[in-house]
Amino acid sequence: MKRVKRRYLALQIESDGIISQKELMDAVWGAVTKLYGECGASLTSLSLIDYDVEKRYAVIRVSLASLNMVRASLASIISVANRDAAVRVLAVSGTIKALFEKLKA
């Protein structure tokens, strides 16, 4: 059986108000589903690893094959929970450790 390769994305959330992690993930899943449908969304293996409300950043895990799909979907997010918002990808890495090292540099 082949191992699934994953990538970790560090995200910066810019919004008017405070966004909970459930609202963020609902927006991300909604964007992926809107662009690629249910079948495309199921290929992403999307999951939230870390979310800091105060610093407004998140770390999500996706499959390598769907990395470009998820990045395009994140760029299409203009609102989260009926509040204006934008999600930027700060860094992409193959491991969480390397991702945090990229963010510190």
C-alpha cells in the first residue's frame, strides 16, 4: 500500500472580527466544495492542526496531490461567518517542524 504524502500550510487570517476554528474550517471546506465539488473535496484529506485566535494564524494539513486545489480555494475566500475576511498562505512544508522553522526565519 502506498503512503500518502502530505503538506502543511501556515495560514494568516485577516478579518474584521474574531473567527472561531469551526467557522474557519467551515469556510475552507465550503470554498473547496464550491470550486471542486464533493468529489474534489474528498481528495484533499484536509484537517486543522493548529489555530491561534489571538495571532490569527492556522496550520492545516492537506494531501500533496490536492495542494494546488486547496491553495486556489483559500484564495477564493472573501468572507467567514458573514464577516469580510481573507486567508493568505504564509508557508508550505512537508513537516510541521520545518514549517515552524520557516515561519521563524
